[in-house]
Amino acid sequence: MRKALVITYYWPPAGGSGVQRWLKFSKYLREFGYEPVIYTPENPEFMAIDRSLEGEIPEGVEVIKRKIWEPYSLYKIFTGKKGAIKPGFLNTSDAAKKRSSEKSSYKERLSLFIRSNLFFPDPKMLWIGPSVKFLKRYVVRNNIDIIVTTGPPHSMHIIGRKVSKATSIPWIADFRDPWTRMYNFKYMGYTSLMKRKHKRVERKVLTAADAVVTVTETIRAELEAVIRESEERSKKRGEKQRRDVFVVTNGYDESNFASPAPRLESSFTITFTGLFVKSQNPERFWKILGEMATEDTGFAGDLKIRLIGHIDGTIFESISASGLDKNLIAQDYIAHDEVIGYQRSAQILLLSVGSEPEAKGILTGKFFEYLAARRPILAFGIKGGDIDIALEEGRAGTMFPYDNERDVREYIVALYKEFKNTGIPYTSGAIERYSRRVLAQRMARIMDSTRHTES
């Protein structure tokens, strides 16, 4: 059994989407010849805790935890905030709190500037040095065959690059999201000098890794463009570079869907689960639902909007402005197995990936659980993007641009008519290629080819 060291910031009891990918790979990699060894912080700053995920850690898997210092304690003192740090650009406070203090707003802006321009590539940077020092000895003494880093946070990739360079152990960089082409990169308040630094180190990571893995074809094309640019520079210097970029999507774990599906909710429930940020707010959709509720008291009585997870305050404002307060069921982060139950019992699953150009390449982890739940997916985003293509291939739902009020209304009217008459049927498209077991096998093959290339 070959050993794969996986360097990841997110690991149970962390909740949220970031933990799922390598937790699930680790669950199945042994079937394909790899024993995962997890390297992760002992005391990280998680935005959510989900103890139920600890039960999915493979029995006997080695998990190495080392202390990390992050600047969030200073941030909390400076801003007066308490509790877990929410993701960037997420505001869960009400409108009054948001507008009440210009001083607080100033502190937020200053904190973002400091975070963006003093902590490179992210606030996990102070874990890089101690981790490299520890891992350079560990990987040799414990016969590690391959190193895998998964980011963001991209500090993990820098750790992998340094350890691989020092030990000559092959290394795979796994990009769950883009780096400089991430949709929020342009909002982080980076100076021009810092932007150049991010792009320079991104190139170093992509060209130093023995293989690069990412989650969508769009992101692969973007990463390959960065690599090609670096290759052109290398040719001018007489150097030779070649790096492969592979796509291994996120997926669903069939074991989470093995039990019989729960009874569908009796109301006309539209369910969203996960992280719902301001840039993804489908304002016109709430407006349509509000108008339909005003026009039809029966629809108003049947409609339920269930939002589960970390939801931006502006989304609650839009729902309220559309007169839908009585139709809203808002739930904070809950255990992953409970989330799946709500996905499977929903009448419709709502997916909103944003209208930013970068959103074209997004294939969120929850999307694949939506597919496995077999309920119709109403999606908002960019036509022709990765999710739109996957929806069509899996015959699982429909993607709409955010401003397409007419077609969205017709879609909701048709589904509501089905709901009242025969019931909304389950979807039945082919989705087996997104099974976590199948994806783990593909990842193992990439590990094999990377190791053989090096040897």
C-alpha cells in the first residue's frame, strides 16, 4: 500500500464544503492502493463545526495535527466581533446593524486591507515555516510516496512545493477553487504589488507541481493558460517545462443516499443549502415568488422557502422586501446528514452560483449532492457554464440567467401545477460518474501516473 500525504486546512470536525473533497477521497483511496496520511492544523479557525463528519474518517487513518497561529484573534479584538469568522463578503447581520456604525465599517475595510496585503498568500501563512520544517523529516522517515496539497487556502500549496523540492517526493496540487481568477480576488483590496506577487507565486506553484488537479474544465483551461505563459518564458531562457492539469470533479457519496428517500415535504418547498453570498442573490426570483403569492392565496399558503447554512443578510432583505417573511424557514449550519435529508425531501432545490464571469467555472460540492437527491434543480448563473452543461447532461434541472423573469415564472408555474396535480417527479439522469468512489479511483490513477513519471 502506497502512502499519500494530504496537506489540508479543512478536516473534521470542520463543517462546510471545503472538508468534503478529501474526506471522501480518503474514505475510498485504500480500495485503489493508497493509504492517506492527513496533515492538518490542530486549532484552526472554522466557520462551522460538524461532529457528524468525524464518523466518516476511515478507521485507522493517521491524522497529524500541528498547532497554527492565525491573526483572527487580533481581528476580533480590533472589530469587536465574537464567534467564528464568517467567509469573506458574507454579512449575516440585519440591515440596521450593517448601517449603524461608520466606525465599524472603517475597521472592516482596514482589517480587509491588512489581511490582504500583510498576510501572503492568506492568513495561514505563519503555518508554512513550521510545517515545512516538520514535514521534510516526516515524509522521509515514514516512506511517503506522494504529497497532495489542496487549496484554498493556498498556503497549503506553498508548503507542498517547499517539502517536495527538499525531498524530491512527487507532489500534486489540487485546486478546489481558482487562485487569482477566483471571483472574489478583485474585491480583496490588494495593492498592484500584491496582485503581481499572487500571480507570480501562483505560476511557481503550477509549474513546480508534478501534476495539477482541479474541479472543472473551465478552471483547468485557466490554469493551463497560466502554465503556458510560464512555459513561454522558460523557452526564452532555454528551460523545459511541462505540467499536466487533470479534472477530478467533486461528487456525491453513494453511502449518504443508500437509505430510502424520505417523504417529500407536503408544502411547495424550495430549498437552498450551503453558503449563500450577496453576489449570488437572485433578487428577481424572490420578486416573482412574491408576485405569485400576492396573486394566488393558495400558492402563498403552499410556498415555503427553506434556507440552510450561512446566508448573507442582503438575501433575507430581498425576501422580506418581496413580502415573503411568512414563507421563509431559515436554519443555520446543521449536520451534514441532516442537510442531505432536507435536500431529498424538498420539492425543488435552489442553486445560485453568481453572475460574475468567473462563476462560469464553478461546480460546487453541494451541486453533486443535489444531483444525488434526485429533486429538480432550479439554478441561476451563466448559460453555457460548467453547471449548466452538467444539468443538461444529467437531466436534473434548468439554468436561468438572473434577469430572465418570464421563463423563471413559467418554470415555477409549471412545477407548482405538477405539485398540485400528480406531484413533482424525481429526476432520473445518469450521474454515476460523479460517485465519490469513482472519483477516488481517478485520483489514484493520477497519483500512479505522477509517481511513474517521476521514477
